[in-house]
Amino acid sequence: MQSGDEVRRRRRRYHRPFDPLALILHFLPLAALLGSLISLCIGSSYAKTLFPDLGVEGVSALRIGLSALILWAAIRPWRTVWQWRDMPPLALYGLTLGFMNLLFYQAIARIPLGLAIAIEFTGPLAVAIWYSHRRIDALWVALAVIGLALLLPWAGVPESALDPWGVAYAMAAAVCWALYIVQGQRVARRYGVNAVALGMAFGALGVVPIGVWHAGAELLQPTWLWFGVWVALFSSALPYALEIFSLRHLPRHTFSICLSLEPVVGAVAGWVLLAEHLSLTQWLAIALVMAASMGSAWPRRATEAV
């Protein structure tokens, strides 16, 4: 028979008072990731409107270069004592990030935003499957392949056929995205938010010279610099800072599941902001890729979920 003290302890254990602050803190990493997706898609939509004036390379240079300046001013990574051995992982992270953005912009210059994200999403999908090794993963691979097939010219669906170069750029960006997730988790856990500022600086060293080569002194005009600040803020500085926070606090599978919403967020942003209307087949392709990504990232046991 239990004593009175034991009964009271058991009741306190199962009848804890509701703590709204604890609930907010628990879901804060998820909210940060959702905010990152929305910000990134809005920023990418706005950037696409600047391509006719500055070119893809010029807009990419503004985005990465100004993002690096914003992040350095906000995070102030110079306050940390750095060593030479810290630079290689940060350089790999930053260059991967920079060229992922450049390749993605090349893709959305040729194909709708939501579809470019869906194709690019094969990168995170590959990461999730690589770390899973389950039999059911064959199903998720099949769904992703079917989704991609619906978007290719040889699929036999004329209204869903996409520009081959746009598809190629999106797939190249997918490779960079996969590397970004793996390397981003490593540097996030080791360097925290400072990794974003240092990484973006390395990305700027790789992308800005390409943009200057193509757009020249046009990039320095005050009007374009002002537009570039908004692109940098919503496309890079804010979303990647929020993502690095999420990467530090979310397990890999939870991060990947939530990230799976990005194709549909991008498709909605493209529809609302760019008047990019997709066919039913293209929406189906997005749904298949999202289902594959969510399924591959789903934890084996309920106890693994956050």
C-alpha cells in the first residue's frame, strides 16, 4: 500500500501545471524553421523580378554579398577567437551555400519557383534516405522518381514539361543542398550562429566576383543596392539564421520532415507573387516529392519524435 507522500508525488508527476512559456520554447525551433521557409520563398520571388535588370549572377552577388555584411553586423563573429583549423569546414559550408543559391537562381529564371524547389528537394531527400536504411525507403524513392518524371519533357505530358537547363540547374542545386545539410549540422553544433556569418562570407568570396563579372558597376547603383538589401534580408540573412538555430535544436529527421513543406510554400509564393500557375500534374509532382521526403524522414519509433 502506498504512503500519502508517494501518492502526492505521483499526482504532481502526472498533473503538472500548464506552463505556456515552456510550450513556446519547445516549439520555438519548429516556428523558426517555418519562418525560414516563408521568408526564403518570399525573398526568392522578389529576387526573380530583378533578373531582367541585373541578370541572375548580379542578383546572386547582391544577395550573398549583402547578406554577409548584414550577418557580420548582426552577429559580430570577430568577437570569437578563431584558429586556422576552423576555416576549412566553414569555407566548405559557405561555398556550398553560395553556389547552391547561384544554381537555384539559375533554375528559377527558367522554371517556376515551386517546381524548382521540388526538384532541388531531392537533395534533402537523399540525405534522409542515406541515414535511414529501411526497406520502406524504396517506396519513398519510387514516389520521388515518379514526381520528377512528371516534370521532365520525356514524361509525355506537354503541359508539365520544363526547360531542360532549368531542371539541370535545380538538380545541381539539390546536390549542394544535400552537402549544406550535412555540413551545416556539423558547423552549427561546433560554432553556433557564428557559422552563418563566417559561412556567408566564404560564400560571398565565391559568388560576388561572378556577379561583378556579369553585371559590373550596375551593382553599385543605390537603387539596386536598396533592392538587394531586401533580397539579402529575406532570402539569406533571416532564413539561414533561423535555419541554423533549428539545426542546433532539432533532430535530423524532424528538421527534414518540416523542411518538406518548402515546395508547396514556394508554389504558393510563386502563384501569389509571380502569377506562376501550375497544372494539376505539376501539383501532383510536388505532392509526391513532399510525401517522399516526409516519409523518408519519419522516425522509426514514436519515441524518436520531438
